[in-house]
Amino acid sequence: MRTLQQMIGLPVLLESGKQVGRVLDVGFDEFWQRTCIVLDTKVWFRKSVRIVKWESVTTEGEDALVIAGPEAIATVHRKDLQRTFHTGLIQLKELPVFTIDGQELGRVSDVYFRKTEGTQIAGYELTDGFLADVFEGRRRLYLPNGPEGVTLGEDAILVPASYDRILEREPNAESDR
């Protein structure tokens, strides 16, 4: 599995080998599938951002992303970035995850994707805050049925009540002793 945080900061290269930027963020559609990558910019407080549609990414490697050509880069107004991981109007990072019976499982700190299944989210890494992460570790919530039964709203993610039993705890130094 690959996490979204592993993608942020990766160089984005043309097939000619020229670097056109680095991954700043990832955009999603209303079903929270990856739709684009947002490229970094050297100028702060710009009203527009450069994006590359996900279908223009020819290679998603461990150390870089490769796109077909410079024509794959588009400029959009910053307010048109609706759903992203951490820079859009609706942000996946820090979104709370609740079971449908009202139990909070944590807040999204990262997202998992399966390399073979493309753009669909396969799981979430959840946090309960800095101290809980240090002493207990973060928790992973893999989606056994994919997006089925999961409601991805603007203010929260709702999952079936049974998902509280499939949370996996990330090992850390304190809990290994």
C-alpha cells in the first residue's frame, strides 16, 4: 500500500526528464477518488495553482511521478480546488471518522491506496492527537468492502459500526516495551 503523505514532495517529471514541480497536494472528486495532483509554486498567496489531471500521470513511481508532456499542466483558480488532502475548500486531512452509531474512531492523518487499484481510497490512518500518537500509536482503518457502506461527507466520514473492531494499532517504541 502507498500513503498519500509519501506522494507529497515527490518531483513531477516530463517524459523528457525535465522537472516541472513537486507534488503539493492531491485533488479528489465527490467520491473521494484521486482526480489530480497540485504542483508546488514558488510564489506564495497566488490566486491560481497548477494541476495535472490524474489520467495524465503515466508513471507513479516510488521516487517520482512522470507525466506525458507540458500540455498536461493546467492552471486553475485556487477556489476551484474543491476536495483535496490539505489545501482545498474541503480537506480530507483532520476530517473526523465516526461509526454510524456515533462512536468517533479518530481523525484522518493519512490515506492509503492500493497500487493495483488506481485512484480509490483503500484505508485511513487515524490520529487521536499528538500525545495519543506518541504513547499508543496511530490506528489504521482498512476498508474491507472498499467504499461500500462509507459516507464521505464534507464534515465527517461515516463508516459501518462494525469497523471499530477492525482498527489496527500502529506499533511504536512505547508499546513495544
